[in-house]
Amino acid sequence: MGAALAALILVVETLGNQRQANQEPSPALPSNRASGDSAATDSDRTWAYPALSLLQGVTAPLVYLQTIQQAMAISDQPASQTGANLATSEVTTTGLGPIQIGMTLDQVKQQGIELVPMDGIETKDCQYYTPKQQVQGVGVMVVNDRIIRIDVWPGSPLETLSGAKIGSTEADLKALYQDQLQIDPHPLTQGHYVSFVPTDEAESIFRLVFETDAAGTVVQYRAGQFPAVTWAEGCL
């Protein structure tokens, strides 16, 4: 295991332990695995991460509207000539195009992508960034300089590798992923948390988590490493 990946595991464990000290953990996602939006091929991503029983979020709100508007305002400008075209990239369990879970901010910058810090949604160890290039409604969660999650918010046109997006229905998700989903109640939207778990053992610590409203429509979703991908309140 590379030193960088070991450092990421330590970061997530530390943040998870801090959260456990402040609130009771919820039941963990089941161990069933499924195929679909899985894109990791690098053996370095085979992380032996002990899953924390830490499904946060049944009492937390959706990402704040002000946060979403801030991300859209920052990204509403022409893409860099050298930067990757994130607007045409697909979201997978392990990242968004060249932005991959486990990368440092410097590694993302080397890809020609500038990430801009977002105000008002950070803690001591956790900070949200958004791409400066023209891709709307995207938040990148960074813990101690390492990316552990990517949020896709209302207004974003981004789709997953299988074609799920903002505005998809629960029926669409079931058609795309069939019996590969874990569905739990969402007490605030009166909809559901719809979680996808890949079958590839190398990606067993990654998830896609969709949030739906009372009509069963996807209002936002996120990709990343468990358990951070399950935190409905993000960095808060």
C-alpha cells in the first residue's frame, strides 16, 4: 500500500472517530455488493479499510442552497485551456473524470484543474472545494488535503457512468442498478437515500448515494469513500 493511500485511511479514521464522539452512529450499509458505476483499475485503490458503523445523516438537512449557489457562481466561467473538461466527465464510485478519490489538491492541480475553497462549510479537518472550470453544482470534500468525496448538487448536468443524474427517478435507478441498491427512508425530504455498492472487491469501500424527494426524484447525489459518502451534512 502506498504511503499516500495509507495517509488517506488515517485521515478518514480520525474524522470518523471525531464524529462518533459527538453523536450516536446509525446502522452501516449492508455488505451486499453490485456492479455498475465502478471505474478503479489501479491496484493501489485496494484499501483494507475497516468499515465504521457510521451512517450519519438521518437528522441533517440537504446541502444548503447558499452553498450550491456559491459553487455555481465560482464555476460559471470558461474552462482553462489546459484543464480537463469536467462538464463532459462521468461520475463513478471513485471520482469525477480526472478527479479521483484519494488525490491531494496538488495532484488535482497537476491535471490542470483548479479547485477553489468554499466559504462557510468547513471544519478543522474538512473543507469543501469546487472546480473553477465551467462545471456547475459540484462540491469536492477534502479532509487533510485528500479528496474523499464528490457531491453533485441541483443544477448540475453531470451523469454517472450508468446514466443516473439529477432528475432521475427511483424507477430509473432501479432499472439501471436493479437489485444492486440499498434503499433507506429520508426523513427530511420524505423520499429515500438510495445507495449503490459495487461488486468489485477492490471498490468495496466506495459508494454512490442518491437522495430523492417525496415524488421519488433524485435531487442530489454523491460519490466517494465509505463512511464519508454517507454523511448527509457534509463537513458540518
